Amino acid sequence: MKIPPGPKDLMLNGKVVGQYISTGDTEKDVHIAQAKLRELGYNTPDLPLWMHIRQQALYFQDTCALLWHTELSRPPPRRPFTLIPYVVNTAFCIELYLKALALKHGKKLRGHELLELYSDLPPQAHDDVQASIPDALKNALVEGPVDVVQFITTMNDVFVKWRYAYEHDELAQLRMDVLRFLRMLMFYSCRNEVPSLSTSRKAPDNVF
């Protein structure tokens, strides 16, 4: 996952203990931040399981970006079946983010149906999702109003069906802007600390 490079606060147990210089690549930044913590005399704790799940979700998100900027951006004639791994990776990425977010708030989820996973999130996790909508919209605009439940519903069984696309005569129609928005929304929802709408920024009127 790419983020703006430059100085970033180094957090430990919820407190800023220093700074490190981000490369813009979250995978590389993990090692840089850990090295900086050791340099400052802090022992780097083992990451909780939800963070490991989040990191795996980032890998699938990076794969989606790679497919979008390479295979899916080719001039005609394109390879249409590249869309299948793009959609499947998106669905699995969202699934992992949902499971990481739930576990962050103390609840373990199982299964592949995204609507069920989203519905079973703890209340605080739902708050994190709603509070993250403004940031997600900055990176992934969508046409029309944002309806997270409806967007998740359209993606509900995509991971199961699109993996075996050859078994189906027809697959669901999906919006590319919604796929990208949901990936970014889940990415922001899984931050270590998610600012609440009441204490940070107000969401656009068309969000809810």
C-alpha cells in the first residue's frame, strides 16, 4: 500500500515516542519503524493477530493496484479475464480487513460472505467504518451517494462465485469505483486509531 512519503510519528502504546522517515511503502515502513524503535531503546512488541491479518489484506490490496495499473490499463486489445483476479483479490482483501477490524475490537469472525461479516462487526468497528468514509472518498471517489451496506451487498458472494467464473453463465455487474472505494474504506477503518466524526471532520452530506 502506498502512502505519502516523509516524516511520520512513531507510536508505541498509543503515545508518540519519535519520528521516522516513511518511504511511502507500508511494508518497508514496518521494518524502518521497528529499527527506529530499537534505536530509541524500545523493545518492539509482537504484533497482535489483527495487525498480521491487516498486513495480509494490504498485500492483496497491492495486488489489485498492480493489476489495475498494468493488465487492466493496457490499450486494446486487452485481456478481459484479468478482471477475474482483480475482483477476487478485491473481495478477499475486503474480507481480511473486516476480520482484522472485528478482531481489533475483540470479536473473531469466520466465513466468506461479506454482508454477514460486516453485519457481525462490533458496534465500535461500525463506528470506525463510518468515521473513515471521508478519508476513503479523498482517494476513491464514487458516483452518487455512498451506501456502505449496499456496496457490501453487491460484493457479498463475489469471492466464492468469481473464483469459479467458468461455472456461471453470468456474473454480477460490479462498479469499479465501488471496488476501489471499499478497499480504501477498509484500509482506513483498520488504522491503529480511527478519529471519530464528532472529534475530527464532518462527513459529506451524501455519505449516509
